Amino acid sequence: MHVGEAVWDNHLISAMNLAIHILTLHGAKVILMTSPYVSSTGGTNSGIQFVGGTPARVDLYKGLVRKVAAQHPGQVTAYDLNKEFTVKKDVYMPNIDGYVVRLSDGTHFTRDAGELAAIPLFPIVRGLAHARPS
């Protein structure tokens, strides 16, 4: 199963909602992150295309994240991680601004990627941490 199939989408939504329920029981704030585009060949040179890695599927997942976050105003923030790692629309980027941001599998991040993502993300986390409880 994959994103875009109703059964899987419902499973993902249910899992996100369960995590939100558990994490917010005592007032914690939650940030749900979208997925960045991944290598459509899984980082291999085989030429085999992986359906789950298409930009359309990543965009569908982004929609699910935003939908779930919108159902929990004041508790959940959606963060578009894809925006941080996409220079051109619908294009997987293994390198950005001279930094290698993906491991050879075409999916997972390098340490540099984490440091680049932290720059815009930390002020959001800080703001949520200092926000008054709702």
C-alpha cells in the first residue's frame, strides 16, 4: 500500500492523530513535518523507478499532514520540510548550496541537512515552547 490509497491514507491519519493525542495530553505542542522529495530510484543507478518516491505521492502526503494539523489548532503546527529541500518544483535535490544533504540511498538526510533544516525550524520550536498554553 502507499499514499494515495484510501486504506493507507486513513491508517496514516489515524497514526498521526493517535500520536498527537498522546503527545498533547499534558499540553505539549506538536510539529508534523512533510516529507521532502526523495530519489525516484532509491539512490541506485539501476534505473528502476520507485512509485512511492514520486513527487505526486510526496505532495499527497503533504496534504495529509496539513489536513491533520488543521484539525488540531493551537496544538499542532505543520512544517513544510519539503520546501527546505526543494529548489525546483517536483525535483529531488541531493545537494543544496554546495552541501550534500542526502545519503547515497536518496532518502535519508546527512548531518549537513539537519543543520540546514535547523536554521528555520528552531525559531518555530522556540516560539511554540514559549507560547501560553491554550
